[in-house]
Amino acid sequence: MFLGTYRHQIDQKNRIRIPSKFKQGLGNNFVITKGIGGCLFVLPDGGDKLFEKIAELPTFDEDVQKSVRILLSSAFEADEDAQGRLLLPKELINFANIKKNIVFVGVGKRVEIWAEEHWEEYNTNSDFDTITQSFKKHGV
């Protein structure tokens, strides 16, 4: 399970380092793609479980296929260099509005990457007591 918040920076060549607390849980074949709310999703072990479910979605439902296209066309398998850095594609940097400072957030089964400014705004404008009420409808 991924927990916690870690702050890092993207370098001038668009490379990032995954926090060591997350590396082992992500495995060697993790995937990064567009996420919800302006962040990037980092999915462990190639996102196998998610992608298996996506493969079962109806092929001839245009709304579903639009979502599939956007999600999968922006996904890439992370490939670390000898120094443990990975190159983040420009498309994903632009999508998440990343400038320099980034925040890695552990969200249970996945990790999210946020532009620091966006994360601060999102986190500051969220009333914890109010948002946790949504857990009730899911039996938590």
C-alpha cells in the first residue's frame, strides 16, 4: 500500500526520481499516465489489473472508448537510467502543469504525481471532514 507525501523536483531534462519508499511497491514495469484532477497516475506492475478491466469495456461505446484512448495513449512504461532517473514525457508534464517542484502522493494502490502548486491548492481547498463523508456511501 502506498502512503505519504514526498517532495522532489524535475530536472532541466525532464527527469524525475521515484521516492525510494515507493520504488519497491511499484515493481520494475510500472506505468505513468494521465490521472484525475490534474495529476499523473503511477500504476504498479504495468497497471495490469486496471488494463485488464479496461480491455473488457465495450468496444462500440463511443464515450467509453474516448476515455480508453485518452488514458492509454498517454501511458508509458517507466524506464529508469543508470542513476535511477526516468524521463517524463512532455505531454504528461504539460497535462499536470509541472514546472519544477513536484509532489508524490501515496494513494493506496497507486502513486500520484502533482505539480507542487496544484497539490497545495487542491489540498488546502479540501475540507477533510466534508470529503470523508463520501466514504459512507462506499461502506467505509
